[in-house]
Amino acid sequence: MNMSMLGIIDATAHSQNIDDLIQNRSMAAIPFGGRYRLIDFVLSNLVNSGVDSVAIFPKYQYRSLMDHLGSGKEWDLNRKRDGLFFFPSPHLHDEYDEFGSFRQFKDHFDYFKRSRQEYTVITNSHTVCNIDFCKVLKHHIEMGCDVTEITKEGNSLQMYVLKTSLLKDLISSYDNNGFTTLNQVVNEGRSQLNICEYAFNGYVSVIDSIQSYFRYSLDLLKPEVWKELFPKAAPIYTKVKDEPPTKYLKSSYVRNSMIANGCRIEGHVENSIIFRAVHIGKDTVIKNGIIMQKSSVGENCVLENVILDKDVKIGNHEVLKGTMEHPIVLRKGSVQGVLIKS
């Protein structure tokens, strides 16, 4: 039996609830965990499950996503046959804006017709987990399912397994069969198809709002969460960007935090995630902070419950205090306070 799988990542999601982080990027490209992007998790899950042909269907602000993934080298997808494919949507403003839109798939139907894999995995791009799709496929075959939906505690994760031949039939005939999206097939097609459920028991976080991004980012500081998301047997791959080791000055104090390489830490950092090439000034205190790449915070500042996007600059003596439910967000490239050049 052909057990090969085709990977489809629907990266069209666009939520106003996370608008501050998607001004210049898609949700799939949101930085996460100090060195990753959200799409790294589902893409690595596919690769670790033996998928060697992955098609990404983006729609909004996807330049950053394409720059991050490149040829797919870090995921071993830069291949002569199969590999990594991008299929941007030609329809930016219309009613077909739901997950698993057959119209978007039909615009690139030649890809599906050329595919030799018997089964297909379709997933969104903003669910953080470490899942073995081979186990899902085994369940799918044993149960004789037409479509298997992966769930967590009864809630859909927008991850599905089905035969590629069935997917091609649904795409080619969506104008006539009444199903315009994969969600409709699962929710309304039970009288025609055998729709099954696969209950995933591992750690899952769906990043679709500022609150969920902040909460689940800080979840990574819990050892049990980190171990489950990043097992040695199923690593999460990402684009490698080399930096020198982080420099901790005598005035620095770091507790329960993740700090990437290339940083300069002079202040107090607690319960925070610091991306690469960040500068934290002397006598500055940061608690519950997400500080993204190449941002800098001046001296004698107090930052609590904040998210600083990339290249944010904060001057000296600034105080920013949000809450766990409503963290303060500074957009990419923002400048806060007076910056004193030394």
C-alpha cells in the first residue's frame, strides 16, 4: 500500500485580533519562541512524518514568509523532485476567505494532478504542536475513513487527512457539489462521507490573537512544555541566522528566561523571551516580556507584560506596564521615548 503523504499548508489566515503583529507579515511568519516562525511547527511536523512535497497557499503579506522559508533547505525540501512550493492566491478580496478554500486550490490544480502521493495532509499555519501525522494516517486507514479531522479536547485543529484522489474530486467539482471549503465537507458532508476524528493528546497552542500569542509564548518557559514541543526525535527546524554568543555584563540578572544569541544584556530580565541581537540597557527591568529581533531598550526602564516587535527602540527612563490579559504591544520599528546616542 502506498503510504506517502502530500502536505498542504493553508497560510491564508488573517485575524484582526492579532493585527499589531501582522502589519508587515502573514500570521504564518509571526516570530515565536526566540528563533522560530509559527509555520516552522506544522512544516517540521510534516517533514518529520516523511512528507517530501509541501505546498504553501498564502494570501496576505507573504514576502516575509517566502524570505524565511526560501528554497526549503533547512527542512530538506530543496529537491529536484517534489520539495517546497508556493501558490499565492490571485483573489485578494472576495468571499472565498475561509480555511481550505477549494477555489484557491483549483487555481493551482495542476500541482494536485501531478502529485503521486496517495494521501494528503491539510493544515493551517498557526497551530503550535509536535504531532506525528503517520499515526494519524494509520488511524485513518484502519478506521476506513474518507476524511479524518484532528481535534484537541473536541475542538478542531484545522488539520485533516484524506485521500488525494478524493481531494482532487472535491476541488474539481466544488461548483456543483455544494462544498466550497474543507470545513463544509467535514461539517455538512457526513451523510455522504465517513468523517472520522483523531483526538490528539499532546500540547497544542493555536495562535490567533495577541492574548494567545503572549500566553503561549510564555508557556515555552515551562520545562514540560518545552520538552514536549522540542523532542530530539522530532526537531523543529527553522532558518539559521548566525550571531555571536550573547554577552552578559556584570550588572545583568537573568531568571527563568530564554535569550537567543547575539544579545547584550546589562539589566534585569525575568520570565521573558528575548530574540537575537537585542540590547537591554543597564538598570532596566523586564518582566513577562517578548522582545523580538534587533530591538533595544535603554537604561533605567521598567517593562512588564509587553510585546516588542522587531527593531523597536526604547529610550531611557521609560515605563511600560501592561497586564497578562492585555499586554502592551509596540509594532515593528516603533520608537518610544527619547533615544540618546552615545
